[in-house]
Amino acid sequence: MPENLKLGLLVSHPIQYFVPVYRELAGNALVDLTVLYRTRVGVDAYHDAGFGQTVQWDIPLLDGYAHQFLSRKTSLKGVEWSIITALLSNRFDVLLVHGYNSLTNLLAIVIAKLTGTKVLMRGDTRLQAHHRKTGLKALFKRMVFKCCDGFVAIGSLNREYYLQHGVPQEHVFFAPFCVDNQQFATSPEFRDQHRNTIRSELGFESDSLIVLFASKLIRLKRTDDLIRAFAGLADQFPKAYLVIVGSGEEEANLRSLADALGGQRIRFLGFRNQSQLPLIFAASDVFVLPGDTESWGLVINEVMAAGIPVVVSNEIGAAPDLVQGRDTGIVFPCGNIDELAQAIRRLLADRPLRERMSANAVSLIRRWDVDECAAGIVNAALAVTGKK
């Protein structure tokens, strides 16, 4: 590998999932990394529209890697013209741009091409039926993609999205979408301890079963489908509880729905910060994400690292790579409440099945970790510069 590969990453704002990858890249002695943030969203306390409340992440977001802010804005609106001077002064060998849905990112691609900097594109868009249509929007994407020297796919559906828009296969590289698995991985002793602690705090029996949902409470997550499915099978499992972690615009409606369906065993825990999630994961038996049009669903990575079998809809972008045919969980047709209930029932009734899927989840997710992601980005950067 050549020395001092100057790598720039252009990102909208500090994102808790991505920061561990930046630290891994910064730890590579042969990579000179600088992360360019458009705004300060996420650094300080801010109002998250999805959660419907002010959020202040309780994990460090800026430690362990070089970074610059293009503005001090706390909004993602507008364009950061300072990207021009940032690129001219840094003179990166490669600029990795996260997405193309901002004028700043498009401007960065143009400046990079004019100054001889290679451009990598990375995003989480997955191939869907409407992406196969032609029209001005599809033409625009193809034009933007032709300005890029390579693409870093996060998974199989993301890779298919690029191919659908005319990107040659040899220009698509792989860097798995990931979380810091170590943050969520737990020992059997840890799980046993917190399993009992959480149950005691919630007033559950020590031998109860916990079905968990953790995400924003918005319509696209279809949490109401999960509540209906659980309510329909609750009588068959008198020691099972549905625990809902998160907040958002649908919270009041979901609480009303739970009450109407006799949801004495449905508990809402509200928003929980990053450091609290491993404890809740460790206490859970099954995780469910029934959402619609989810680009990936990184919470699936988190719970799999914690060893929880999952039930996900076929609209979750991670499903083909992490669940379908992997024996780590069950995929059901999005919106089909009967099949969702059947999947949950199957896991609650079969402890050996849960244990097998738990072990498989932990084994599989090891290949979707920050070191693999960082290595994939470096591999792509070397390839487009011809230095590999």
C-alpha cells in the first residue's frame, strides 16, 4: 500500500454509527484521513423530528480522528460554499462523498473532478421497483454517477441500485454497513445478569419472554402492526411481554392502540440513549422490525451483535444480507400481520431455535464490523487511484 493516501470523507453531520469506522481508518498508519462535516447537527443537543424530542447522544462523536466543520449550522438546509476552499486546501487523493442529495455534495464532486481528486460515492439507497423507471430523475442520477470513479456498496441491494443506474460492476466495491459490534456484544454472564435486572425493574417474572422493538415511532416503522400481532398471540404466551423503546409522532396513537387491545403486557420505555441500549438488548429474547421502505436498519446489526434472533419485514434493506436464508431470524411480508404473528409465535415457542439463531447471528455479524468496513473503503480508494 502506498504511503500517505490522502482520504477525505464528506458527510452531512456526525452520525453515531459511522464514527467507529472513522476511528478505524484514522488508526491506519498509511492513510491520512480527514472527515469534512457539513454541519454540527448531532454534536450538541438538537431536536430530532423523528424522535419528536431533543436528543443529546451520550457517546463521543469527535474523538480519535481528524475532522473539519464546513459551517457551524445546526440545520442540514442550504449549501456550504466553504467546501470549495476545503477541497482546494486539502488536495485529497480520494474524496468519499456520502450521498448526492445535497448541493454541497454535488458541488464537491465537481470541484474534486476539476482538481484531479478521485471521487467515491457511498450511500444507503437500496434498489426498489421505482428505480427501474426511466425519466429525468433517473437521467440525472446517471449523469452524477458518471462523474464518480467508484462506488462503495453497503450491501447487496445497494450494489444492485448502482448497477441499475448504469454503473459498471468493476466500479462497485464493498464495505459492509456496520455498527461497532463490541459496543453491543455481551457475554452469557452479562446477559444473565441484566436479563434479571431489567425484568425486575419492569416488574416482569424472571422467566418471562421479551419481544423488543427499538426505533423511532413513526408510521414507516409500522409499530402498530407489531402491537396487533402481539396482542393476537399474547394469550398463548402468558409470560411474554412486548417492550417498545423509542419516541416519535406516533407514540400517542400507539399507546391508545395498545390500551384498546388490552395491552397490559405491552410496555413503552420511551427514548433510550446509545449507552443504555446494550442492557435492554441483553435482556431481550426476540427483536422485531416490521418497517416499510427501510433503506437498511442498522438496529438489526446491533441486536444481532447482542445475539438476539430477529423478525423483519421484507422491506428492510438488511434482510437479504443478514436474515434471509441465514438462519438468524425470520423474514415476513411487510404489512401481513398474520404472518408477523406466526413468526413471533414460532420463536417464542422454540427455545432451541432461538438459541441456534442467536449463535448464528453473532457469527454472521462478525463479518459486518468496523474493521471490514474500513478495509473496504481503503480498498476502493486504492483501486480508483491505481495504487492497489
